[in-house]
Amino acid sequence: VVVRHDDRLLGRWVSRPAMVADLAACRVFERRDDDWAKRSAAERSQLAGSARLYLDVCPDCGGDASFDTDVVSSCCTDYEVATVSCEACGVTLFELPVATEPT
């Protein structure tokens, strides 16, 4: 999911439910963090996105969310990613490349 305004990229998510989870997290942080409004948009986005790592319920279907690793292929290479995805509907809620040690 990509959100733009006047051809300016505002955000990018791995799925619509991931975006919904981030928006919900922002509302919670806004109520609980006295400095939330002072934080940069990038910092708020990073905090909300990081919270998705701890989801145990899918914001779309209510199914169980689980953590795993997977191998993703791009045009030039394969790389490992850490993921949180819904066991019921299969949607990806979080995805982050895993750093590997050089061999």
C-alpha cells in the first residue's frame, strides 16, 4: 500500500492491514506519549511500524498473528526476512530484512 499526496510519498506498507495497525498504534501513542506531537513524522512512523512486530491478532480478520522468517527473492538475490503474518487470512503484517554475517 502506497499513500501519496501531490505526488509526494507519504507512506508505504506491506499490506492494508499493516497500515491500519500503524494508524491504530499512532492513536494509542498520541494518548500515552506526552511528546508524540513533538516527534518527527519519520520517528512516529518507525515507532508505529515497530509495534506491528508484537501483534498477536490480525487487524483485518481477527485471526492469530505469528512471527516467522522467510526467504524472499528479488531480481538479483535471495534474502531472509523476519515476518509477522496472519495464520487465518495469510496477510503479511510486518516484514524486515534480517542482517546476515558475511561469509
